[in-house]
Amino acid sequence: MPLEQDVKQKFTNEYQKVLVNILFTSSWLNQKNSGHLKKYNLTPEQFNVLRILRGSHPEPLRLTDIADRMIEKNSNCTRLVEKLRVKELVNRELNPSNRRQVKISITRAGLKLLSEIDNEYNQWLAMLQGISETEARELNRLLDKLRDKPTH
């Protein structure tokens, strides 16, 4: 469905339309992502933390390193890690010489949960099947180009 029908709005130019289209599509993808992760009792932000930690495994990461790698930069990383710790999906280790420096690592349970989610990965990506791999590559190139442009 064209964006104009989805948001019931006309646009004065293509730049205005692309901005709304990116925001609208991001929200749509977030809703789909949230729905998929709900059965695992995870939020997209918690899933992102687990993926970051799996990427560094077996090396733990500092909280600031996790925050730097987050997709959603406004996430409260401390709160996210604590919720994952309570679920026994991550460990927190205090540095005895510097109590402000905390190292976070993924647990076996966290790795197992990600493995379960990975088993449904292709089914999950089915929402993107409306575009070809070539189109996906071009979309990635355009989005990278958009972010590379310095802002004022």
C-alpha cells in the first residue's frame, strides 16, 4: 500500500515523503520485531543486548561498550542488563579495583535462547520477502549513504 494511503497524507516533495516513509517503516518493523520476540519474553532492546554479547563471547563487555553498539541509542542499558540478569541470561561482574567498571557476559541460557530464536530466523525474515536480494542490497547502500552525510 502506498505511504500516502497508510498515513492518509499527501507530501509536498520526495524528501518529506522519504523521511516519513523511513520513520513509518521503522515503526512497522519494530512492531513486527516486538511481536516475534514476545513469545521469548524479550524486548527488541534486550534481544539487541544479547546479540551484542554473543558477538563478543567469550569476552565480556563493559556497559559503555554495549551502549555504544546498541541500535536504539536512547535505551537505558543499565536497566536492560539488569532485567536480563534477573532472567539469568547475562552475568554482571564488578571490577574489584574499580567498582564503577562492570563487565557483562552472556550466560549459557542466553546463548541457548538466541539459538532457539535463530532457528526461526528465516521465518522471521519472511516479512522482507517483498523485495529481492538485489533490492535489499541497494536499499542498504542508500541507507548507509544517507547516514554518511554530515548533518548541520
